[in-house]
Amino acid sequence: PKSQFVLFPATVATAARGNTRMSVLHVLHEFEPVELLRQDTSLEQLTYSQLDAASLYAANRFKWQAASMSPTAPVIILGTSITGGGGADESCDPKVRTTSSVELSSRYNIRRSWGRHFTDFFNRHLVHHHLGTVAHVEIFYKSAASPEYFAMCTKSFVPPDARIVLVETTSRLVNLDSIHSQLSKIAGAIRRVAPHAAIVFVEWPSLDAVPDSVQSPSLAAMDAAAKELEVDTLRVDRVLSAMAKRCAQSGTSTVQSGKRGATPARKPTRRERLDVLYPCYHELYAARAEDSVHPNPWGHQLLGALAARHVSRALVEARNVSAPNVAITAAASTEATATATAATAAAAAAATAAAVTASQRLAARPSDARFEACYLSAPTLPLQRAACRGDWMPVDEGRRGVQKLGLLSQQTGDVLALDLFHDFPKDLARRSCGYLSVSLNYFLSSTVAGQGAFELSCEGCRCEEMSIPHSDQIHPFPRVETDANLLSTYIGLNLSISAQTTFIAYYANTSSCTLLINHIASGWSLPRFKQMKLSRPKSRVRIDGLFIEQLQPSWVSYFSLPVKAGSRAGKLVRAVKASGCKA
């Protein structure tokens, strides 16, 4: 886009000075106008081209055109603890920000979250460019969850008329081999529910990932996947890298003037080490950069401003392209806008129709009446109590005011039984056959001691792995390890998340399909599916949620390919076809 967009737009009209109205987890909130924090000079000195480098536009332009002509359509934000306001509750006093003796809050604060800042700055850009204000922003977040969490029960978060969906996709929670698979799963789920929506992946990097972000295989893989999926990407690491260069050139940081680094006569302070390793931008991370994941209030404001700038540029450019004879610049007056509106009404209507038609053609097939069951937290799980063994305790292992509900087993041999047909039309199951895609959420950690493993099996139906490349890492089945230290893709990482595995369940003329989750000892995986069990005094497994839907026909076609004939899923599909089932 040719228009120049400032990073932190000033309030330009009464419409943009009103309170912020947005919904968080379906609850309406109203906040007073945002307070603009004083940012580092190295950020304020960045050029438009350096800010533009963070925005990678790959979404189809017809979708942005449709969005620019749909001011009442909701804008949806999906994300993890960062989107929930993790790190945003810290003091906004610059002195407290740098004083190590003052304790900082670790609670979530949605009113200072990047989504709230996005809403304010987005409205200011829209008013400035005569596009009105956004009618509805809806925020959903799940703390410590992998990005593909929102591929489950997506219609619970994304309405069919959504035109813009921002997804915080933190690459640190995705292993390299599964990046394309997970992002494809998210984009596909959104498009089935809201086929006309433009999707933006928003990446806030971990502190230590910024210096090597140019050579990062994960970020490169994310960019490649987004381009292939026709999804925009916002790469904040590029802005932070540009900040670091400015900071190094000036020799100053946010709170420190004079010479940087340590003198030979003394040991450098922690702040001086941070200034050398992460020049200036370490001031944007929570807990004085001891939290390398969450942004602090300054970081949240920057992330929200960059996201608002990205979306606003796309909308203004799309609007100008759809009505090229009356492209409205930033200097256009309100009077000129009113005069041009009548002259281009017919052109706008024609462009809208063309945009919707193209969007329908390019989007994935919308969701139909397929069966779908969502059990997003432990209290809702469809327990088959008669088949359960041992003690599965309901627990809330959340902190900072955020719930993390699960069913916890602390003894190997415990069995949790879940009724996959609990909400399935049993009459249909008795007289038909078909495939289900089953996704199970569980707690995976590298820091909690005594993490165990579990083994999956099914009764009344047949369950098999999703036979895709690297399935043992992406969707392990039947054995699932919950100690991240024993998984090659997570070794060396500090994480505790609600992970997910997905598998296939085939039913035929049956009234029951039970998933059995057997708590077993943790251990190293060895060739030929053998396992070396570890001797540990304690073992724990936590189950968090369940999602069931009919398997997409495209998966059946994929597993029917000759190259997949020898896989477990391929053998299942061949056996099903041989039985005469037309699933």
C-alpha cells in the first residue's frame, strides 16, 4: 500500500475518542480511551519502510475488498496467554519498570492487552481514512495452548459473517515439522466457518529468538506456509531487529544513557548484559525481561499498534483498488468524501458482488450439517464412569487468575473412559458407517516433575493414527508422552502447554464407541515402537479436553493414495472400502 501509516495514530475525531467497546470470551467490556505510553526513541525513529517490513501480505485481495465494504462485520482475535493480557498488568510507571526492588504484577490484564490497543488504534486509522469505526471486536484466548486449539469447535469463536480474523500463532509452541500442518488446520477450520474472512497470523517472538530471527527455520517455515495458504503474516521480530540496530547506532537504551556495556574494572550488571544481547527491545518484555515470552504494557501497545497498522493498510488499499477513480488519500476532506460517495455507489456495489463471488470460489467449502462435538474443558468431558478405573481428580492448575481445568491421574494403571458417541445420533450409528476425527487435549510439560504417558485404545469402534509425515511427533498414537524432555522436538525448551493429538475412529453399525486412556509410565521411544520405561517414584497425566467431528472426505482420499497404502490409515481405508461401506 502507498499510503503512509503512523505507528501510534493520534485521536482524530470524536468517534475515535469514545470508550473502547469489545467482547472478551463473549462478555462485553467497555474501557476508557487508551493511554499512550512513551516508547523508546529507537522505536520512534523507525522509518515507514522498516515498519512495513513486518507486514507480509498474502491473503487474497478480494477478501480484503469484501472486508472494507463490511463495516458491521465482526473482527475476531484468537490467541494464547499473550492475547489474554499476560504481562500487561505490570506498572506503567517507567521508574518501577526499571527498579528491580519493586515487585511486578504477573496477573493477566485484558484492558491493557494488545487486542484492546488494536481496537483503539484500528478505529483511529479507520476514522482518519474515512472508513468509519469497527462495530464489533471479539477476543478469545486459551492460556498455554498450542495454536491449533482454535481449529477445534471453531464456530464457537468465529461467526459466519466475520471478515477479519487475527490469530496469534506463537512459533515457540509449534515444532518445526508440524508448522505447516497446524497452520493449515487453523486456516481450514476458520474458512469452513467464515469463508469470506481475511486471516492474519500474528507472531510475537520470544526474547531470545529475535537475534537469530533472520535465519530462523521456524519463522521461514511459517512464512512459507502462510503464503501457500494465502494468509497474511505480521512479523514483530523484524521491527524489534530494526530497533536493535538503531539502539546500537545511538549507544543508548530506554533507561540508560551514556556508554553501554560493562567496564573492565567490574562485572557487568544484568541490565548491561541485556543491553548487549537484546539492545533496547528487552524493555518490551515482562518481569524486566525475566519473562522471555510475554510483552509488558509497552510491548502490548506496540503489538496492538502494529496489528492495527497492518489491517488498516490492507483495508484502505483494498478500498482504493475497488474504487480506483476516487481513491481517498490521508489528506482528503470530509466534503470530498461525501461528494465521491454518490458517484461511486454503483461501482462499490459491483465490486462487493465480485469480491464475494471470488471469495466463495477461493475459500474452503463452508461447514455443512456434519456432526461435531466440543468438550473444551474437563468438567464437560463425556465420561463413561462404569469403564473408568482409578482416581481421576478434577483440578485447576492455573495461576495469575486464569483457569486451567483438567482431570488428573497420579497413578499408572488408571484408566479414563470417554464416550465418543455421547452426543452422536446413535440411531444413525446403528444403521450406518463412517469416520470420525478425534482430537484429545492433554498437559505437556518440560518443567513439571513426574510427567507420565498414556496409551489410547477404543472399544466398539476401530481407532487408528493419522498417517501423515512425522505423525509420531505431530499426532502421536497410540502412545502419547507428556514429558516434553523426552521428545526430540522439545528438548531444551521451557514449556507447559495444553497439547493435542488427533486420530481416526471408524464406526459401523454400532451403538457405542469408547475411548480408553490408560496411564502408563513415561519412557524413551525406541525403534520398532519399543519403549524403555523410566523408573520414577511418581507419575502424573492430565486430560484437558476433547473434540470430535466427521473426518473430512479429503483425508479419506489422501489415505486412499497408493503411496499411503502401507500406512495404518491407508490399510483402514482399504478395509472399509472392501467391506462395502461408502463412508
